[in-house]
Amino acid sequence: MIHLHDKVVLRVGLVAVVAATAGVAAAAAMATSQAPPAPVRPGDARAQLDAIKRYAEQSDPLVRAAGADPAAARPLGRDDRGMTIRAVDGRAARCVLTSDGTSFCATPEQVRRGQSLHIRNDCSRPRGDMRITVVLPASAVSAQLAYGVGAGAPMTVAGGVAWIDARTPAAGDATPVEIRARDRGGRLLPAIPIPGGFCPAD
Amino acid sequence: MWITSVNAHPRRRRARAVASLATVAVLSFVSAAYAFYDEDYGGSTVSAGGGYVESSGAHAFVFNSTAIANSGYLACQLLTKSGTYNLVDHGYGQCTQNATPDDYKWARGYNQSGSTTVVYGYAKTN
């Protein structure tokens, strides 16, 4: 025998369960029913950011926004800190993914203009970790990180991508200024400048 | 009375158990929904060579993304203002970065290009 009070409690409980289930289902549907976005016009920053936001709940949203599938990325190697570097081609860009969640893409035009690099800096301490990754021109077979003075540091090159682990320069340290890539014949290709400003501050 | 008595009728205990579970489910869903926070920030003109846009506050951000209108060099940054956490990623056109939710961090986007332009930012928690 169920008392009237218990029936009311039971009904309220069942309604709550149904409501919660429907809410979770609706949230899940919103997260999974997104259609692939239309290609974004280069230079339309607002649209580019919106395209990335569409995938913000998934891994490597920037890569997905570029029309590439992160799961299809092929491993190129590891950096000195044990991170796996992978690459995959998107609609109009080559994308590079690192196992710490970093990713970036570069179009052929950006590669041609020397604007195909990504730099990560740990600015929480002096001389924190710095990783420089770059998509190289197709003819490049080697690359070197050049500092203002002295010899450069060789970069690891694989699959058209070069990377190097270094330290964020502190005041007075030598600062990397460009990446110098060479083709199979040893000829120097146009330099890829490193703009600096590693640890922007107020 | 929500405390189940050992002497209560089995159906009554079942009804109370169902209601309790439902309450927990609803509260969990509601609290999860409220815990999530995301924010579009910036969208304003930023001076060349280091001007920045910033989130309206510090949150347990795990994702930050920025885009620059002139496709130039930019940076995205997640930082605590005490400096204990300060991760900066640089690139051309757009930038994304991930972080753990351990700290309440500010999200920023820097114009590191050579001309004044608009920088957009988006950051979110888990």
C-alpha cells in the first residue's frame, strides 16, 4: 500500500529523472550533431574563431576547423621532452599536432611567406621551456635555428616539418632570430623570421 | 521525512530511494551546467607590437583561442597574475592552447603583428 504522500514523491522523482535524462540527451545531441563548417575565408578572423569554437569540446579544434582529421595524423617523431609530433593535411593547410595538445596549421601561402611557425613558451619561470615548430617549404631537407650571433642549433626534420626544444631567452641571452632551411643541394632557402616577444607582459 | 526507516513499507522505501536518486541526478546535472563557463572576449582594435585583449576575469580555463584580423603574428596566453602559471603560444592568424583546470587563469590574445588590428578571443572551462 503506497500512501498519497509517497505517490506524490514518486511522481516528482520520476518527472525529475525524465527531465534530467532529457537534459543530458539534449546536451549530448548539441555536442555531436554539428555539421562540418563551410570553408572559412582567409583573413576573416571572427569566422575563423567561430570555426574553432565549433570543435572546442574535441581535441585539436584548430586542426578540425582546418578540415583535417586529427586521427589521421601520421607520427613524425618525438621532441627532446618526449612529446610526439604528428602531421596531417587539411583542406588547404598542413597541420602539426603535438601530444601536449598544441596544434597549428600553415597554408602553402604562409609557408611561401615564411609565416608557418608556431612557438610555445613557458613564461612562468626564467628560461622556461620553448618549443619551435615550423612547416618547411617542400624542397627543404634540413633546418637550423639561427641566433643573433654564433652557430645555430640543428632542428629535427621529418615529413616537411622541423622542430627544436630550447629555452625561452632571458635578458642578456642570445635570442633566436630566424630559421634557415636548406634544400637537397645545400642551397639556403628564404629565411623564416622569428618575431620575438616570447613572453609578453603588461 | 527523507530518512528511510527500517520499519517503513518496502514500496515506500523504494519510492523514497527513487526520489532521492532523481534529486541527486537533477542536482548533478544542474551543478555541471552551472560549472561550465565560456567567454568571447576582445573583438576590439589592438595596437601593434604587443597590445592585447583579455577575458573579463580569471576562471579555471582549460582552452584559449585567439584570431587576428590581419592574419599576422599573434599570441594566446593563459596566466595567473601572480605569474605561477604563464603559458604563451605564438602563431600566424590563429592560436589555440590547452591547460589543466588547476589554476584560475586569465586568457589573453596579443597583437604581435606590425599593424593595429582587431583581435578576437574565446576561452572556456571544462
